[in-house]
Amino acid sequence: MSMMTEQKIGFIGLGRMASAIIGGIISSGFMKKENIIGFDINKDTLKCASKNLDIETVADIEELMARTSIVLIATKPFVIKNVLDEIKDKVRNHLVISILAGVALKVYENAMPNTRVVRVMPNTPALISEGMSAVCKGAFAHDYDAEFVYEMFSKLGKAIYIDEKDIDIVTAISGSGPAFYYYIIEKIADAGKKLGLDYETSLKLSAQTALGSAKMMFETPDSPEELIRAVTTPGGCTEVGNNVLGNSDIEAVLFKTINETMKKAKKLGG
């Protein structure tokens, strides 16, 4: 593991998620900034990354590939064919890491036979080191490759290992999930506003309550049912609210939300 952290890693694409990963692995001490090289086709993005992240950048993929042994692809998914055309003849014994939604491991392995590939589905809270990342290992990747990637993304929040067959469900729950939680937080805040609170106060109450509740899930051994019971006094306020939720179709709506999102992810990866 420590040997891999001393190797040079190249980032192809330096957008927000790549910047978050670079910032996280440098600030945590996981990798030294001297071992990170970046490339982006957009010259302004390249200049910004060089200045804000204080990493070395290069003007072409050929130099990036020649000077690294690990490469992380963080471009838009629709340009993956161009990226693979650029790198496939330059892969030596590189470990290739992909964070692209909807691009299957076999896409990389077909373009670059026998290449070690690890695919990751991160999410945007990685930008504030509260990400949830799912790691899946390609057919030719070693266990230590997957461990290295798992450790790297653990620096941005939490990480899990998954089989690629489950990645579309993961995409729906944690990849797209932040948008669904933002929606719920906002609607609870809107209710407070309608009842007479100013919106800023209501939003702060709703967001911090969501944050605290999520942390309780991680930091106590209790199940969600037990945590609900702990807040609920028989005959009290919470019980009334629980009854409204229980008698509504919220469970069906949330299932449909995740199911439709998963189906779209499957289609994109198809």
C-alpha cells in the first residue's frame, strides 16, 4: 500500500470532483502533491488547478502517461472514447481508475486488454470530505489495487467495496441521492416557512437535523427503528408525525425514485 502512495498519479480531467479528490489526498497526507500530475483539455481549468491545488500540470496526455504509473480518469463520460483512443497505446503497467458514471469496466478492458482497472462511484459531498464512494475491481486488477483505491476514497468520506452488477443501485442511492436529500430538506424547510418561521432559520433547522440524524446512524449501534423509537414518546408530537408518514405513500414514492434512477443508470451503462 505505502509503495503505491509513493508512485506518481496522473489525473485526466481536473473538474470539481477531481479537484476534491486531489485536495483530499493531499490534505490527509495520503499522497504528496509532488506525486500528482494533472491534465485537462480546457486550458483555463488547467491553469486554475495548477494555481489552486498547487500541483504540476502538463499540456498533453502523452507526457502524463509517460511520467505516471497510476491514472485517474475524471472527464465527462461522453468523451471516454476519445480518452481511450489517446491512452490505449501509452498504457504500460498502469493502474487505471475511473470515476465516470455509466462507463462499465469492460469498456476499458476491451480498449486496453489486460489493463488493471478499478471503477469508483463517488458523490458530490466528497467536495467537503463527506463523500460516499463505491469501489469495484476489474478482471485484471489486483486486490492491492482495489485496497489502494479504497484507501484513497476513504480520505473523502466513506468507501465500500461492491460488485459492478450492483453499481446502478449504488448510483441511484448515493450517486444521485444527495439531490433527493436536498429536496426533502428543502421541503421540510418550506413547511416551517409556511407555518411562520423565516426561511433561513427553517432551512438551518432542517439541514442540521438531517446531518445529526445521519451521524447518529453511524455512531450508535441502534437500528433505524430503534432510533425512531428513542425520539418518539407514546401519545406525543413525534408519534403524530410518524403516523402521517406511515399512512402516506412516501415509501412507494421513494422506492419509485430509486428504481427509476437505477433504470436510467442501467440504460446509460448499457
